[in-house]
Amino acid sequence: MEALELARWQFGITTVYHFLFVPLSIGLAYLIAFMQTMYVIKKDDKYKRMTKFWGKIFLLNFAVGVVTGIIQEFQFGMNWADYSRFVGAVFGGPLAVEALVSFFLESTFLGIWIFGWDRLSKKVHLACIWLVAIAATLSALWILSANSFMQEPVGYEIVNGRAEMTNFFALLGNKQLWVEFPHVIYGALATGSLFVTGISAYKMLRKQQVDLFKASFSIGIVVALVSSLLTAFAGHDQAQHLMKSQPMKMAASEALWHTSGESAPWTVIASIDPAKQENGFQLEVPYALSILSYNKLTGKVPGMLELQAEYEAKYGPGNYIPPVRTTFWSFRIMVAAGMGMILLSLFGTIAVVRHKAETYRRYLRWMLPAMALPFIANSAGWIMTEVGRQPWIVFGLQKTEDGVSPLVSAGMVATSLIGFTLVYGILASVFIYLVVHTVRKGADADVDADESHGQNHTPNAGVTPTASL
């Protein structure tokens, strides 16, 4: 494999790995903030213990997320030097704000929250965790503003062969950002809530702290239903925007080789032959793609071959069709996982309303593997988003093959790829071990230990797993 292919694999693997932790951090932060709000309002110690339990897992996830995120920025200089030189004057601004402002605020208020139990007033301490959640959201906003520039460049001019920012507010007002950002945040809430419901279901099945985890399950499953539905609606808006900004990606996600008729069907499954540029078999739903693209039964959708001719005329000779199979199937995996999330959370919400959630033991067992659904959907969605943009690293401005570092050999990239994979594997093993240990220990363990010594619960007990990490 050449250095370009290895560099793409390395960035793809490390990005997907890192993105396993990011949405979970954002989603858990809001859920923990809501649980602590319930404690402050109701003055029920159950919600305090609930907050501390999920707070431990949040801290573990936050720690691993920070470590894996650092590697992402290193790769811009290591493997993508020409890309960094070309777009650094634009890309560097949002990344700097994210690191110096959003992440700084998130880390600061998280530290105050960890050590502020019984030292700050309840309302001030509660404000800290809400500020953590808001800062995490702002952090995502800045990162996505940089990614949105790669999808739909705005607010720049080319000076001496480099892109330079001319309008910072155009970058923040990028239409791509404001269809991408809600989709990611709603998906993060779905990730955190299904994670909470899955672990709560496990504790309910084992009849451990049932009252506490039943309440935790109820909060999680309602948030899961609402956020899953909002994620689907936000994804619909994003698909419609693709018709204007990146019609080639939209066509590839549907394996649509030729422009459709007046109404376009949505392809459920297809046997795709990129070499012959045709589909051998496909199962279609009439009118569905026109509805997805235009909110009406009629509307042509451009095909890849017609768009290829347009792009050649505009950008010069080359292959502008992305990897069709990957784009097509990653989109369907995302949709299937999303539908599973909606159906399971709908059933669970109905069960909670009827006060029968703990009686549906088979359903509770399903919720354990269902924890993986949002992670699958998030990963598949990002793969579709990034692979579907190919061959561009910055759409219309720089191709991926022109962004790789010219002096980095395939051997160098392979060595770092193997090293990162090993380190990430170790981190994953440690993270899973500590989360399982925390879950088995349960929400009452620290409180009981403190009460046996006649003491109040202290913040140090709440961060033991993180200290161990």
C-alpha cells in the first residue's frame, strides 16, 4: 500500500475510534446535568447517587476521549502536511478556539464539579455540570465548523496557492454547519441515553438498586426516543442540503448511476458493480428519494455519470465518483441502526408510561446489545460523510491525493498505524475493564462505605476509577 492509502486508513481508524467517545461524553453530560437538577429540585438522595454513578463513567469516557483526540491533530502535521499548508489559515482558527476556549472551559468546570461536592452550594455546583455540557457542545460546534469548510468551503480566498480566511462569520454561518451540527448533537444525546438505558436494564435484570436504576432507565429511554426522532429529522434536512452542496455524494449514497426520471425511487438494497457502472439488482421504494430530496413526490435526482461529466468540465480530467459501495452501504447501516433506536426507545417509553418496564425482561435483555446501535449509526454516518466526499479533501479546492505529506514514506505511516492501533487497543481494554468494574460496583457502593465510617460522601470517592486510569 502507498503512503496515501495508509494515511487515509490511519486517519479513518483513529477518527472513528475517537468518535466513539465524543458523542457519549456530550450525551452523558446533559443526562447527568438533568439528574443533578432533579436532585436539587426534589432533594431526593436517589438522584444524587444516580448523578455520581454516571459521573464516574463520564469521567472515564472523558479521559480516553481527550487522549485519542490529541492524536487527530498530530496527524495534520505528520501525514497531511500539504493539506495543513493549504488550509491551515482557515482550519486553524476554529481548532484554536475549540482548544483554548471550549475545551478549557469544559475541563475547568469539570474539575470544579468533581471536587465541589459538599464544598459549593447546590445551585453553584449544579451550574458547573451544565457549563460542562454547554462547553462540550460548543467544542463540537467549532470542530464541525472546520469540517463543514471541508464539505462546503465559504469565507475564503486563494492567495499564493493557499486558502486564507476572509470572513470568520461566513465560516460560522456555513449552511453545511447548521445541518450537520444538530444532527451530531441529537445523535450524541441518543448515544448517551441508550448507554444509560442499557446499563440500567442490566442492573434491573440483576435486581440491583432497582428503584434507582428504574428511574435512571426512565430518564434515558424518554431522552432516547426524543433524540432519535430529532436525529432522523435533522438527517433529512442534511440530505436535502446535499442536493445543493454535494449532489455527487447524494447520488453515490443511492448508487444512482443515471439521472432519475420526474420521480426518483429510494433503493433499499442493490448489487453494485463499480467497474461496469451499473447495478445488477436493486429493491426500490417508489417516490421515496424524491420525498427525501425535495419533500414532494416529484423531482429529478442527478446521476453519478452525468455529474462526472459536469465535474470534468468544471474541474478538469479525473475520476470524481467516490467509492460507491462504501457510501451506499454506510448510509443504509446508519438508517437501519437509527430505525432500531427509534423502535426500541418507543417501546420502552410506552412501557415506562405504563409502569411495566421492569416486567419486560426480554426487552431489557435486548437493550444491552442495543447500546451499540448509536455507536454504529454515528460511525457509519461519518464514514458516509467523509468517503462520499472523495476524491476531495476540501470539496472543489484540493484533492485528497494532493494533501498527503510528500516526505513521509509508506513504512513510516505503517509503523505509526500499527503503534496507534496497539495503544488504542490497550486503552479500549482498560476503559472497558474500568466501566464494567464501576457498573458491577453499583451506585450505592461509595455511599454505603462512607456511611459505615459515619462520614458524608466525598468527591474523592467519586473519581476513584479515573484516578486509577
